[in-house]
Amino acid sequence: MPSKISDFDRNNVGAILRGSGDWFSAKLLRLIAACDSDNLETLRSVYFDHVEAYELWLTRGEPRDPDISLRFVPEERGHNPEAYS
């Protein structure tokens, strides 16, 4: 069964690719970003929603839904979850 991406992950692809998150979907998005075209197509067959979210992020950038989107924390503040509130 194909995997679905959460709205949170779909709306925060950029932050996830910059290192935010250690859950499966976040790691998968970083793997997708590192893939060559053949492996990307292989991943697309199972993780279509994740690949689509990554490709949309590449072409359109981050969605602007304040109820879902993670506020990006500058590098000097690190990846402290308290910094995101």
C-alpha cells in the first residue's frame, strides 16, 4: 500500500530538508532529495505523495499555511523543539 505524507510534512519540506525532524517521513524526504533519477522513480512507485511533495517544493517553494507550517529556526538556534514554538 502506498504511503501518504502528512499535511505537516507536505507544508514543511524545506525545513525537513534542512535537517528538521527525525521521523520516518522526514528521513524519507531527505533520501528522495539525494536520489538519482532511477532511484527516484523506484521510490515514486511506493512513496508517490512524498516524491510529489518534494517536486512541488522544488518548483513552488514552501506552502504558506500558518496553521500547519513550521516556523524555520535559524541555524544558530539549532534544532531545539522549544525553538519552534
